[in-house]
Amino acid sequence: MARDLDLQRIRKDYKVTQQRLAELTKYPQSFISQIENARVPAPEAFLTALQQVLGITDIEPYFVPTPEEKAVHDAQSEVDARISEQQSTINRLLDMLDRRDERIKELEAEVSRCHSILLKQLEK
């Protein structure tokens, strides 16, 4: 099954009209319109001509994702979002541990100070 080409996006990105694209690729404007409206798939020869005249090095991003590709992308986005949430939670917990460790050091210093005061008072 051929994937649809988002030809309108290409034209907008490269700032060309259907008519100008027809002139550049030597394909009829009506044919370009049919590709753009997903009435016919873009043949390889057209894709090659399109890449050559516009200087497109990677045309893959201009294809409309299939339902399967979209499902995989959506699932990956959901996984990425969950990982990001978990990383945020881990970072918050690590910050809490750091603050706890700092507080323990403060309390240990206070205990040591109090202990010194008590020892001095006992010596008297």
C-alpha cells in the first residue's frame, strides 16, 4: 500500500505553487493536484523529480504516517511522557534526600555542640 505524500506541506515549505511545481517537474498541474488531494499516489519518478528540482535530500518526513506508524508514534510518545514523569519524581525524591542529609548534618553538629557544652559544665 502506497503512503500519501503531504505535497501541500512540501509546497508551503519550499514556497512554490502547484503551477510552478508543474513547470519545474514537467508534470501537469492537474496531476500535482491529484497527488496533493490523495487521489493518486505519487509515483517514484515524480518523487525523484520533486527532490531534484526542490533540492529535498530527505523526503521521508513528508509522507503521511500510516495508521500503524501513527499508533507506534503515539505509543512511544506515551512511554516517553511516563518516563519523563518518573524521572521528575526520582529527581524530587533525590532532592528530598539531599535536604534530609543536610538536616541530619545540622542536627549532628547541634548535638555535638550541646555535648561539648554539657562536658564543659560537668567539668566545672
